[in-house]
Amino acid sequence: MYDLLVVGAGNMGSALAVGMGNAEGGPKSIAILDHTLNKAQAVAARLPQGRALTELDSADVYLLAVKPHHIRNVVKELPAGAKVISVAAGIRLAQLNSWLVKGGAIVRAMPNTACEIGQGVTAVCATAGSEDLAARAQEWFRLVGEVFLVPEKQFDVVSALSGSGPAYVFLLLEAMQEAGITLGLPAAMALDLARATVRGAGLLSQARQDDPRAMRLAVTSPGGMTAEAIAVFEKLRFRHQVLTAVRAAAERSQELSALAED
């Protein structure tokens, strides 16, 4: 029996398997199951005791990292009493519980792709009676980043904010690079500058733990060049655009829950 069987060798499944499997205190033996065997083998090769599978096998814990529209069929194939951690976007605990053979334990989690380098953010909630599994899930997710216990009613918003959040930052990097190129910088230099700036700002915010508004004002001299740029962002309703985007992602999470029942 494996300590952990990861179903799905996509970006998230592989990041979690590799991050947890190579960390001290993580699951000792990990199996990877994917409909594309080569993908599962590639992940297993990066683990000290990893194995690629072509079908479900016995495991202490099953981590489901498949697309939301596939998860119902996967859950229904799990054995009685299975312990399940699902990272499928939008899929509710009640749905998972209705599909799982009675007697199992269920944890719902929403990590992001920074787990690949041990800097992820993961939200966790669990069904009543799954406290032991929830505690173990928190231990494993802490190996790849920060963990937040979140009521399920807030999961759609958290998923939209931190789960999808890396993509928003990557979009900002794209935009900053494109601006640099348009204004005359070489592409590689523009991207290096943008990456270093985003990394430094994030680390500074983390180190100071100050209110972001206060930090912004501290580097925005009245009448200066930064103030000019901020004024343009405000005129373009940047905050409203972010709110609208995060709301759309949260609403899509709700839609994915409904689609999984079809």
C-alpha cells in the first residue's frame, strides 16, 4: 500500500507529488496515476520512491488532481473507506461525500502552482469526522508552502484569489515586459527587470507586514513619476478591474460545481 496515490499528473498533481515526496516528513511512498503513462512516469522519476501506475491501487490517502468534470467518475472507483484529498476546483465536500463509498474521509484543498518550489498557498477544509485526515493534509501542504483553514462557504473566493492568483501576476509580468519592449528595452532585459521587481516587492511586503496602501504611498512621492503612473491606473479603474476579474473566477468556480453533476 502506498502512503499517497496522486491521481492526475498535470501541473498541480506533479507539483504536489514532487514537492511533498522530496520533503522531509512527507509521504514515504507515492504512486502517480494518469491516463497518459509517460506523464506519470516522468513525475515518478523525480521521487525517491515513486511509481507510475496504469490503474488504481491501494493507498492510505488518495490525492485527486483531475479536472472537475472527471472527478465524479474517479471518486466512484475508490475503495470503501478511502481517505480523499481533492484539489479539483469548485467541487464541494457534499458532492465528494455523495459519490464516495460510505465510511471514507474527505478533505478539500485549493493550492496554487507555487507549491512546485515550496512557496505555495493552500486553503483547506474538511467534512465532519475527517479531522485526522485534515491534520495530515495540513502537514503535507505545509511542506510546499503556507496553509490556511478556510470555511467552505468562502472557498470560491479564496480559489479565485490565491488559487488563480499566480496567473494574475504572470499577466502583470507580461504587461510590464511588453511596456518595456515598446519603450525601447530588449525583451530579455525587460522581463528580467519585471521579474526582479515583482519578486522584490513581494518579499518586501512579506518582510514588513505593513498595510499595502501605506507601502505604496511610501514610494509614491507627490508629483513624481510613480504618482503619475498610479494616477493612470486609478483613472483606468484598476481596482475595479481586479475585483471584476476575481468575481468572475469565483463565479466560474460555482459553475464548475454544477457542471460536475451533469
